[in-house]
Amino acid sequence: MSHARNFQIVESLYKAYEEGDLEAFYKDLSPELVWIECDGFPTPGVFRSKEEVTENVFAVLERDWSHWQYELEQLIDAGESVVAVGSYRGTHGATAKSFVARAAHVWHLVDGKIVRFEQFADTHPMQSAAVA
């Protein structure tokens, strides 16, 4: 699989995220997926399937935050990996406090499938928004 194709796969994933198209978002995830949300994030942990990601990440964010999004600023082609640089923005449902936090995502692909996602984020602003 060409490196350019890996870049296109991740680029399409972010487009699907922006459009709320979960089927397109999940279509290139490997059955051997390892999805890592960093400590301090509202949904920390390691998840190993799209079902675990849906239940433990996206459903929790939707439940606890009245607004949540990742704004992609740049994608960097790193061969078998693609790095996304951007910012999270959100408003906590209970406190109504908003935040902006810088973050990077590292996607690793094998044979056109995403086998690993690892997130790096400035979690302090998120934690501060969640505290009354």
C-alpha cells in the first residue's frame, strides 16, 4: 500500500468525522485495532474495536459534553503513519464551561487499514472545563 494512500485514508476519516458519517469514519479500522486515548482526557484508556471506541469514547463525549469537536489543521504524511495536528473544542454539559486544547493524533496503517490510533492532548483545559 502506498504511503500516499495511507494519507488519503486518514484524510477521508477526518472528512467523515466532520460530516458525522460514522459508517465512513469506521470503514478503514482494522479488526486488530489498538485505540489509545491519553491520560487526563475525558475518555482515557486503550480500546480494541470500533464498538469499544463507540461505547467508551464517542458515546461518553456525547453524553457529557454539549459540544465537542476536533478541528484538524494539518496532516503530515509519515509513511506508514499519518500525524494530525489540531485542536479540541468543547463545552461541558454540566458546567457550561468551554475550552480549547491543542492535540495531535498519530495513525498507523498496515495494508490500507488503521491498526493503531494514539492521541496526545493538552488535557488541562478539558479537565478545567469539567469542574464547577
